[in-house]
Amino acid sequence: MKYFIRYSETPNADLQRGVSFHHNSERGVFNEEFGYNVEELNGLCAFNLDSDNLPDAIIEASEADFGGDYKSSGSLSYSILTGKENGLCEEGVTILAADILFTAKKQYFEED
């Protein structure tokens, strides 16, 4: 089973939607929800984890630092997902997500 980490305050809504949107003023289309042009990606943006079991993936994710806002010690909530890698994106890979196995809820987590 392959594990991925995704930084998001709405992991369940993301999983239902199945795709991420990337700000793109040149190729994107205007999205009223975001208020700017976005490009729909071919899956959810996430980062690969090297672990081969959930307990190790939880430890790896808790120490992850992919630069910028994408570090687990920061303020963004994150989830560990299973799924299939589907391509590359500017921030990691895109995945066809199957399930959320663990969520670290931070200050701005939006879901119940």
C-alpha cells in the first residue's frame, strides 16, 4: 500500500472532489469560489511518503518538511491518504485518492 501526505483543512471534501486546483493566470479558468483563475489537476496534490505501514507513515508525516507552508510542524492540518500516483504537480504529485487513514488537525481545521 502506498501512503501520501496532503496538507489541507478540508480533507474529506477534498477526497469527495477528487481533484486539486492550482492557481494559473495563463492557462486557468476563473473560479468563483477562489476568486481567480485556476487549472484543474488530474487528482489531488500530495507528497509521497516512504513508509510501508501506517504507524511508520504517521511518524514520517509528523516530521515532514517539504518547504514553505508544507511542513508538519507548521499551522496546516495534514492527512495521510492511500491511493495511486497519477502524475506530477508543482507541489509534489497528483494522486487518485482512495481513503484517509489519519488526520492531524491543527488550529484552522474546518471539518467536524
